Amino acid sequence: MKVNDIRKIVTDKLQEQLIDLRKKTREMRFSLANNQLKNVREARRIKKDVAKILTVLNERRQAEAKK
């Protein structure tokens, strides 16, 4: 997911996506611990997507605070 695409999404949808990605991260951690995870890159991609979403949400909060 690209940051420009994330910026176009409404804040409520971003928060829902964030919750879903965090659930996936937790599930992948358990799979990794049990040696069931086959695609380790997927975990890395999800972590980066979470960071991008959090960055956009924080930018929006700061923009609202300045108003």
C-alpha cells in the first residue's frame, strides 16, 4: 500500500484497516512461533503498512490541532 493511496482514505476506514492489520500481525507472530508461517515477507509488509497508516493518522491529528 502506498502512502498516497492511504492519504485518500477516510480516517474511520484507516482506523478499521489498522485494527485488521494488527490482528493479522498477531496471527502471523503465532504462526511464526509454531513454524507454520511460509511467507515471512508478508509479516514485514504488514508491519510497514501499519507504520504508514499510523504516520498518516498522526499527520491528520497534528493538522487538526493547528487549526
